Amino acid sequence: MLVLTNDEVARLLSMEECIAALEPMYRDYANGRALLSPRVDNIAPTSHPGGYYGFKHMGGTWPAQRIQALRINSDILTPPLVAGKPRRVKAPMADGRWVGLVLLFSTDTGALLAMFPDGVMQRMRVGAASGLGLKHLARENASTLALIGTGWQAGAQLMAARAVRRFKEVRVYSPRAESRAAFAAQHKDVKTVDSIEACVAGADVILAATSSMVRVIEPKWLKPGMHIGCIKSQEIDGEVLDRCDRVFVHNRQQAKQFNNVMPGTPNVKEEHEEGWWKDPARSGRYPDLGELLAGKAPARQSEKEITCFANNVGTGLQFAAAGAAVLRKAREMSIGTELPDDWFTEDVHP
């Protein structure tokens, strides 16, 4: 059984490789050749002041790669206000670290093949999904990108966008000037702006990559020919969707993660928020990314259409696809630490 670190996963998986790994998986899923287990969040009280406990899990089976993935997270979650808007933030443990794991299993033998932290792959698979939406929906001549957000996920959105289009200008905005400056220092040819209106003005593509629990893209910003994308359902709303000519979600079979909230759990108002993703009449009518890539739903039909890819919820299949690519390359390059298989098996029948 192979153990990898986040640093090793980063060495093994470029954004281009992640996009290439995910694209055929979505087609297989749309054609009934892959399975996923919906994301589930168990929410319960915690002794951490102002927070609550969350246990998240999701799985995916992709027979073409003979792989089953399971992604799990054990977190203390807090809902702080940033610039007057609520966020969903994971509090680190005392050592400044978090708990998130990906397990890969063989569909041929049932064996546990690999285990690694989820952080780097989580970031890459979210970016890759947005990149595929942009690749198949944005205008070919899109040249100006507006990026809302400067965090961990925003960097992946930028990498993915640049992997599928040649942008002449990239503008970025977030509420904190120091965050904008740090982001620009990490990424080449990025222009920081001090207002969100200046960021989106005249943009061909708007991508939101925040931890906000409320809308960050305004309907009035949408212009003919534009493509927009988000990494959370809450970053857009029904008004925004109604302004779009063509909307795709990441997965419409699980339009929003299933939250099991223990009664009496404090500080979880946002877990009960209503939105377009909880309205089957709305969320269920939008085709998903797999249907787009498999040709079962039409992409952009004109240069004037406004298109949207709402990355509404993650899936375990993304970890199966990216994980299979990482595992194959790790074996080829002899990267990682091998542990005895019998540490993870048993000699009794469960």
C-alpha cells in the first residue's frame, strides 16, 4: 500500500494532467460507466467555541481505471464574518494542521492501493472541473478574466483557466489588499484592483473562488458573450442563473450535499440556508458537466450567449480519476512510501 504526501501529489499532478484525467471520467459517468456516492456532511456539536463538528465523505467508482476512491474529512467548522459576509472556515488543530484523506482501492482485488492527504488533490480537482466548464462553454476568443477571491482555491481556478484559454488580462479582487498583493506575487501577470466592480468590468469570464456563504456575482454584471463560474452554490443565486442563457451544474443528481445536522447544534445557520440548489424545480433542470462533455446537452450556441458553470458540489469520482493518474505516475517514478498490505487487511471475515 502506497502512502503519498501532499508535496508528492503536487509533484505528480499538474493542472493540465488533472484536466486530462477528469475529462474522460465525466463522459463515462454520463454514459453509465462510472458510479458515485453522494457527498454527505454529518454536523454535530463541539466544545470548540463558536464552532461545530463536521464529518464529510464521498466516494466514486471508475471501472475503466479499476479504481474506487473514498475521500473523508474531519473538521471543526466556524462561521466568521469577513467584510460583513459569512464564511465557512475550517479551524486547524493545535499543530496548525487539518484532517483530510483520500483512499484508493482496487476494483479487481478489493485491496487498499494508496492513501494520501486530500488537500492538493482537492484544490486541483475543483480547478480542473471549472477549467473543463470554461473550455467547453466560454468563447474561444475570451481574453479578459476576472477572478473574485485570492485564496487556495483561487490559485487553482487561475491555473485551470490559463490551461484552456489564452487570457491577455487577468484581474483579481478580494476584500483585503494584503491578500490581493500576496496573490499577485505568487502568480505571473495578474492585475490587482481595489473594487469588485473594477474587477468584473468588461470581463469575458468571471470566476468566483471564495468561502462566502452569500452571493458574490451580481446579475447586473452579466453581459452578452460572458462566461461565469463559481466553486460554491452560494456564490450565485437564482437571479444570476436567470440572466444566463445556458447553465450547467457539476452534478445534478446531488444538486447540494446532504447535510445531517444533529438537532440543537449551535452556530450552523448557514447549514440550513435555502437557495436555488435546494429547489428541485430549478437545480434539477440544469444539465451537468458530464452531459456537456458527452454531447448529451448542447454547449454555447452563439457568441452572444451568457453561459454559466456552477460547481455546485464535489464528487468522489474526481478523486478516483485524479487519484488513478497520480498512482500510476507514482509507481512509474518510484515516489511514495510503501507500507505492508497486511497492516490494512484482516484475517477474519467481517
